[in-house]
Amino acid sequence: MQNKIPLSRRHFLRQTTLTTMGFALGAPIVFGHFMPKGLTPVALSNGASFDSLPGKRPEMIVLNERPVNAETPPHLLNDVLTPKDLFFVRNNGLPPRRDEINADTWTIRFDGEALRTEKSFTLAELKAQFKHYTYQLTLECGGNGRKEFNPPAKGNQWGLGAVGCAAWTGVRLKDVLNAIGLKSNAVYIGYYGKDMHLSGDPDKNPISRGVPMSKALEEESLIAWAMNGEDLPLLNGYPVRLVFGGWPASCSGKWLERISIRNKVHDGAKMVGQSYRVPCKPVAPGSKVEDKDMCIIESMPVKSLITYPKSGAQIKAGKQLPINGHAWAGDLEVAKVEYSIDFGATWQACQLKPPANRLAWQQFNASVSFPQKGYYEVWAKAIDSNGQAQPMLLPGWNPKGYLNNACHRIAIKVA
Amino acid sequence: MPNHQHMDEQQKEAYDKALRDSFRVLMSAIKLLLILVVGILLYIPLKSDIQQWLSPKPVVKTVSNSGVQPNEEDFDKVENGVHLATGLKFAPGFEDVRANCTVCHSAALVTQNRATREGWDQMLTWMQETQGLWDLGPKRARILDYLAEYYAPEAQGRRASLDLQEIEWYILDLE
């Protein structure tokens, strides 16, 4: 019996040990396997699998899904007016859901220290009480081209396509402000939108920027509800937004709910600190710059994009290559566009069209011939009405990587 | 005597039974102890694996209006050292980064950026000061080690050449 017990015990122990091992090793796997779906916060997954870009073409290059940031490949920006489904998306927070938006009851509040009286308009009232205008206005993200800066700057690593030009329809901001009554101490407007801060904190604004009164009161500065004759896409601010052509697109608030007329430079989210600011004086690459030495970006610099052909074209020797694209220059007009096939040693003029209206991008084209077979790059360079040209190298380094207007180039093989 | 003998037998049997009972109790205790020891011994070398198994698996939310159906098998796959679902390098510190960073923003905001340890440290501080990032405690150092190691800046001069690997060459027929 004494023998028997240890035997069975040994057997029992052996079994237990196996079970224990199985438990220690197996259970977590099994548990992991059967863990109910939906238990993990959605944010833990990268989310590449759900439709984060409603209303946009799948060719858009998604830089970030939370918040949604997506740019357009240059060759898809070939239209004079960027189609709705190809217009870049730069979100700082989470946009309102489509079913949270009622365009019929949507209201915009006007307030601030420099307004005679606070006033609210429904979108319908704005449409009914003020004259409508349509302008082709270029919007470019202040950080477009950030990817090329060295040392690298943090944030979305935009390539070339955070830019577009659409026909925007709305009412002039100045008509509305003049109707309400501005005080003489008005300095800046600041917008507030319905998007939510990434943290979900309702007391935080993801972004609340604006422009000085001089820009706010320009004829082309719109409270806009339509893009290319149709409702705004949700990701571009449906049902109503601001549009200030030629300035960093972050000035043009989306899902517009409130405009404050300030008696000082607006101090909302991403107006202060280092956001959308560059060093007031040039600095060496990699420098630390104090907040007080950073100045707000206003008009964007001269720039151009070759939208045809797509980079990587192989053509037969002896053929002329047609190229075309757009050029824009912030508040200014583009005076000239040139191209080079020898890395800037020589430049040839492109044909350049005047803008459809002030602040619209302009179309250029040329017919390029190549002296012999081989690898070429076609570089484009725009020059603005003040004689400022695009640099071939990166422009002055800045801590946040804004305003890269270096020449665009495409690769061509002649065989 | 037989009676006594009988009593003795009974006593012996009771004694044996008591002995067996206490032996059983003793062995049960040893059994539990062994299970514990084996468990601990197994846990120590396999700690990171087990933690990995226990850590939440990424689950993808399917939105009703979405036409794209994700391939569920891909979600925790690691290929060439990259965690496919997030695109993050699969290396020590991965879990800390996934668990803390992707709560607010997608992993793409990490993978597309490059910075020194100091640069990443400043980003974490900025997120804590302005974006509601929580105190990371000892995880901060692990996260910074990971980011500084796998997402460090590369020297590229004043302007990089066109990335020829990226170019998709195509035939363009011209008139």
C-alpha cells in the first residue's frame, strides 16, 4: 500500500505537472484566441482596414489614420480644379460624424472683443442674406514637403501632394462682418470647428487658428459651403468652412461653428508656441528656437508641381515630351515657370496661363526634347511677381519643417 | 486476547487511515507547491512570450459602410521584423509603444517620423503638456530606447536624390 500510494501519486503528479504546464503555456494562447472581438480599443489597431477616407479615391496616400491625413499623388492633380475626391485631407482632430451634422440647422456664431454685438446665423440665413461668390482658391498645407527636411521635423511627413485648387462658393467674410459691425480695435479672427480633440476631451480644441483682419476682409476670403459646385466633402469641412487662398490651409477652419473677432492676435490651439510658425530670423539646421523667436506663417511661398507625365515615364528617343502642371505663389501671382533637364545648368521657359482669379493656381506647359538616350530629370521652377524663385535645394531649415518649396522633379528615361 | 488483538487491528486500521489521510494532505500541499514552483520556473524564461500572449490582440472594427474586409489572420503577423497591422518594428519596447501611443493616434505617426532620443523625448513632453498624454513612469525610458533605436534620423544632406527604388517605370507612347 505504501508502495501503491506513491506510485499513483507519481502518476497523478506527472499528470498534474503536464496539466500545469499545459495551463501555463496553453491557456493564454487559448484565451487570446477566444478573446471576444471588439474588446480591444479600436485605436490599438492601425485601422488600415476600415474606410477612413470616406468620399476619397483609394489612390490617395494616407499618412495617418488618426487623425486622418492624406495627400494626393502629383500626377492625379492634373485637373485645373482638383476634384472633390482627390483634394488632400489635413485633420488635427476627429471630424464630426456625417449623421451628427444637420446642414439645415447648422449655426455659426460670431463673437469676440472686437465685435459690436454677438450674432448667430444659420447656414440658410447666410445663404439667403448675403451675395454668393465663387473663386478658384489654392489651399496648401503649411507642412507640405516636410518629408525632405534634414534634420527631420516631427509631424506628418508630407510629400508633394498636400495642395489643391478648387472653385469654392460662399459668402464673403467681410460682408458678414460688416453687417454685424466691427469695432476699430479688431486685429484678428479666430475660428472654432466641430471637430474633436484626439484625446476626446471636449474642453480642448484640436485646432483654432485664423488670420489678421487685412486677410479676413479680402474679397476672396469666403465662408464657403460648396466645392466645384457641390457640397463640401465631409473630410474637407462639410457643411461649411472658411477659405483663405494662398495662406497655410490651417487658417481655413473646417466644420465652422464660431468666429471670434479678436482685439489681439488670436491665441487658439496651434496659433501659439511653434505651430505654423517659422524662425523670425534664419537659423542653422537643427537649431533650437525659442517660442518668442518664432513668427506666424502668412502668405505661402512660390511653388510648382509637374502633374504630367507621372514620374517614371520611359519614352522613345527622338520624341518630344509634353509636360504640364500648376504654379502658385501665396498672395502673389506667378510671373514665370521654367524647366531644366540638366539639373539647373540651363533653364527653358514654359508657357504660363494667367490665374482664373486672384489666388488661383496657374497652368504651365512645355514640350521637352532630349539630346540623347539616357536618364533625365525634368525640374520645374516658378518665379513670383516679386522675382522670388523656388530653390533647387531645400529652403531655410525650420524646426517644424514648414514651407518647403524646393523645385519638383520627375524621372524620365529615353531609350 | 483475540479481542485485544481485534482492538489492536481496529486501532491499527484507524492509525493507518489517519496516517494515509495526513499523508494525502501532505502530498496535496506538496502538489500545490510543485505546481507553483513549476509555474514560476516556466514563467521566468518565457516571461516576455507569455506577456505577449496575454497582451491584447489588435482587433479591427468593421464599419458598416465599409466595403473592405480585413484578413483577420494578418493582424498579429510579424514579417521581416515588422508588425504588419501597425507597421511598427517588432522589437523590445514594441508593446509599450503600441499600448501607449496608438490610443490617441495611429502608429503611422510614429513610423513616418525620425528623431534622436532627445527629439523623441521632446515630443513625449509636448504631448504630455498639450495633448493629454499620461505619465508613462518607467515605460518612458523603454519607449524612448525603442524610438531612438528604430526611428533615428538618417543623414541625407541638403537634398536627397530621387528615390529610384520608389519610381514605377512605365512606357509612355508619344505621337
